[in-house]
Amino acid sequence: MYQIIDGKAISTSLKEELKEKVTALKEQGIEPCLAVILVGEDPASTVYVNNKKKACEFIGIKSLSYELPETTTQDELLALIEKLNADDSVNGILVQLPLPKHIDEDAVIGAISPLKDVDGFHPQSVGSLCIGRKGFVSCTPAGIIELLKRSNVEIEGKECVIIGRSNIVGKPMALLMLRENATVTVCHSRTKNLKEVAKRADILIVAIGKPKMITAEYVKEGAVVIDVGIHRLEGKKLCGDVDFDDVAPHTSAITPVPGGVGPMTIAMLMKNCVDSVIFE
Ligand code: NAD
């Protein structure tokens, strides 16, 4: 029988722990503060931002909300980031992506102080992760490490195959698994013999963006499977990049969609916010 890795329960415990930490910090007169910037009115981004604000409220992190019109210029946005960088009462700065097309995302990410880069997207944060220095780590991959550890999945020495090489999931995931002493292979859209490579994995992490693409043929018997994908099917049901019903009986543990990786992303953002206080 396989174990279902319960991201909802694990993220709830993590948030409870963070709440206790924040209460202790407040007793010392320290109040973590996250500035959240949203440009435009993209409905999905609005939902994400509201969920982040709710999580801050639950944990006791002060959140400052900047909801800017779609017409905001890049210079105006950069000026706001500059102001927040210089504000000692702000520990973390989050700019919700994607930004409107007339704004250069790289310029905006690069303008956030690495000391306040709670999303872990700044090139300095990525570089620090690469060479094992202290810095913020992208929330989804960091959440997956937390899921594995809290589910007692051993990582050291294991064959880990990651499918997907995006900057926010696949690449930082590979670096984190290396840091945990796994043997890491990264696959992508040009990988040949994907099934054979994926079948080598003791731990298979899938971040492709293709609904139910990974079937049992890609999975070694007894592997641990982590599904990062999230898709809304007709009828509004959610599914991942992994065909759960086909794959699960062949695994020793697997994350469901919803309720697997998803809830960990916000919980890790909150962890980064709390950690940002000690980065000062
Ligand atoms: P992306 O589109 O940036 O990257 C997809 C990667 O998959 C690419 O590296 C590409 O080479 C690879 N790929 C595409 N087709 C492939 C194929 N046929 N075979 C092998 N590799 C293939 O996507 P992303 O931002 O990394 O996100 C991936 C999925 O994870 C999406 O469904 C996204 O919605 C989801 N996601 C979920 C969370 C969360 O919190 N749960 C966070 C981020 C992303």
C-alpha cells in the first residue's frame, strides 16, 4: 500500500510552528512584515495574493498591500521597490508574477534587495543556492524538500529524476536535491528516452505542465512520486502532471493534486518571511 503525502496537513503544521515563532518574535518587539505588490487585475494573481495575505494574517506577519493599476510604468514600480528596500520595517518584498507585458520582469526581480527576496528569484539568491551559501530558496522546490523530510523519505544517495527545468521549479529543485546528497538527473522536452530515464528514479519529481502525462510506464515499482503540476479540467476538477490513479499503486509514496505540493508553496513563502527577520 502506498503512502499519500499529505501536503495540506504538513503545511498546516508548518504554519502552526511559524505562528509560534512569530508570537515569540513579537514578545521581543520584532514584527515580521511582508510587502505584497500586485500590478493589474489578473484574476488568478488576485486569488494568489489574497491567499498570501490570509496566510500572513494567520501566522501574525504584518502584510502591506500595494495594488497598482495595469497602467503602472516600470519606473513607478522600480521606485516603489526602491522605497521598500530602504524601509527597515519591511522584511520581505513579493511582486506577484506575471507582470503586464510592458514591464521587464527580470529588471523588477533584480531590483528587489536579496535580503528581502522572499520568492528566491533574484539572481543572487539563485547563485547562493548553487554554491551552497545562505539565501532565500524558491518556495515550491523548498516545499518539496520539506514534504519529503516530514514524510520520512530518505534523500541521501537516492536516484532523483526531475522532469522539467524551469527557473522556478526544475532547476532550483535539482540544486536542492544535490544539496541533500541525492544523485540528480534533470529531464526536459528534448530528453530522449524519457520513460527509461524516469524509471531509474527512486524519487521522481514532475514539473512539466502537461495534465496526466506521467503514467505507470514512467515509474519504477516502489518509487516516491512528487507531482508539481496543477491543471483545472472541464467540470473544474483539478489534476496534476501525473496520472494519479494509474501511477499511485506502483509507488511507495505519492503527492495528490490538490493537497500535495500546492499548499506547501505558500507555507514556504511564510517561512521565508519569518527567516527574513534574521537575515537583517
Ligand atoms: P514551465 O512551463 O516553465 O516548464 C515546464 C518544463 O517541462 C520545461 O522545462 C520543459 O522542458 C519541460 N517539458 C515540457 N514538455 C515536456 C515533455 N513532453 N517531456 C519532458 N519535459 C517536458 O513550467 P513550471 O513553471 O516549471 O510549472 C510546471 C507545472 O507545475 C505547471 O503545471 C505549473 O502550473 C505547476 N506549478 C505548480 C506550483 C505549485 O505551487 N503547486 C508552482 C509552480 C508551478
